[in-house]
Amino acid sequence: MLGDDCLWRLRPLPEDALATLTRHFQVPASGVKGAVRLSATVTVHRTALDASWEQARMLEEDLDCTEQTQRPGERLTGLQSLSFARGEGGNTSGDDLLLETGQRVSDTHGGPYPYWLTLRPLEIP
């Protein structure tokens, strides 16, 4: 959860979420190409409306916190968010699509590197 100080912290799940799971991956450098680091998070909400409210909160967070600390020594900067309903901005696969872009800076891995987050709610019947 993102705090008012723009610092990410582990907290208990909110009541509208059933579960969340994050996995981190790194594709090693090869030849002239550097390593690629990525994280994938899946959050299961009780309803589609709950998922939509999470997207709305994320849009507001980027307005309040254009720089966020994910963990000590790792920051996201210059954050901007866009949201598209079905049929807008190339969104053909979901009711809502949230894109977040910026730069990632790490004390360990350097940077800035491009940062890109795509949030696409999926409703499972």
C-alpha cells in the first residue's frame, strides 16, 4: 500500500481484495543487451466494481505522488497515469485499462530506466 509519504509498505489486504501475489523476475544480460527486471502482481477483488475503485485510487496516487519509493534505494519518478474505457486508446480487451509510465531509479542497478505498468481488470465468470 502507498502511504501519504509516497512510500510503499506491506499492509494487510483491504476488505475488497481476496488475495494478491507478486513475483519478481530478472532476465540476465546477453551480448550487448542488459538485464531486464520485471514484477508481476495479481490481485483478486470481490467484485468488478472493487477492482475499478482500485484503479481510481491508483490514478489519484500518481497525482499526489509523482515520485514513489518502492523499497529503500528503489524509486519511481515522473509518474503519469492514463485510463481508457473499452474502445478508447486501443483498449479492445477489457472494460477498463490503466497505464502508468515513468522512470525507475535504483541505488544498486542504476538508472533511470523506463517504467511501465499495465493494469487490466479481468472478470472471471
